[in-house]
Amino acid sequence: MIKRIAQTAGFTGLLAALLLTLLQSFWVAPLILQAESFEKAPPAAEMVHEHAAGATAHSHDAQAWEPEDGWQRVLSTTGGNLVVAVGFALMLAGLYTLRAPTRTAQGLLWGLAGYATFVLAPTLGLPPELPGTAAADLTLRQTWWIGTAASTAAGLALI
């Protein structure tokens, strides 16, 4: 049974990752490339900053690896999407044990409910921000995202 669940999650995760990568290449990748142009711009002046006592040290390595435009970027994006999609497929398979769908339409509704819970509702109220733009504190944004996802899941469960 576990083998069948893993195969199903792997196959559906692969399909979802390929579709998501295709959509991201049209809508998200241009924003990322635009943001990277600002990151790679030469600084106007060297900024020196101090770290608080006890803070972990970090480096400003300009030679860090990043995927090249083209197949490396697409492959890296697809790999990340595959991990996320298979994880969501495994969570959905676990939820099926509570109340298994009897028809394909019910399974699609489960998938749409997951999309609404983890993507749609949080994005409607808190859109993604480009790097370097003014945004709320990360802890507040994460707390808001968790609260929105939990509230949406509870509302859908009550329906």
C-alpha cells in the first residue's frame, strides 16, 4: 500500500511540477530576472556594517553558485517544484485516509482545496514581494501566512 501511495504521489507531483514550472517560466521568471539585475548592479558606495554580539557570521561572497539562464535555471526550478509538489501530494494522500474520495471529481476538489488553502488565500492577502522592496517583517508575514492557511483549511473543512 505504501508503495502505491508513493508511486501515485511521485507521478502526480511530477505532473504538477512540470505544469508549475511552465507557468512560472512565463510569469515568475521575468520578475526574478528583473530583481537579479538590481542585485548584480555595482554598489553606489561600499557599505560597512557591524553585526550584533553573538550573531552568526556570514559572508558577502560574490562568487556563489547560481544557475545560468537556460537549462540550469529551468532544471533547478523544476527540481524545487518537484520536491514541493510531491510533498503536497503526500499530504493529500494522508488526508485521503480521513475521507477517501469515491469519484475523480471529489479528488479534484480535494486538490483545489489544497491549492486554495496553501497558495490562493495567502497570496490574495499578502502578495509576494520582490527582493529589496519594502515589506513587513518576515516573522509577521510568516505568522499571517500560517494563520490564513489554517483559517482557510478550517473553513473548507466546515463546508
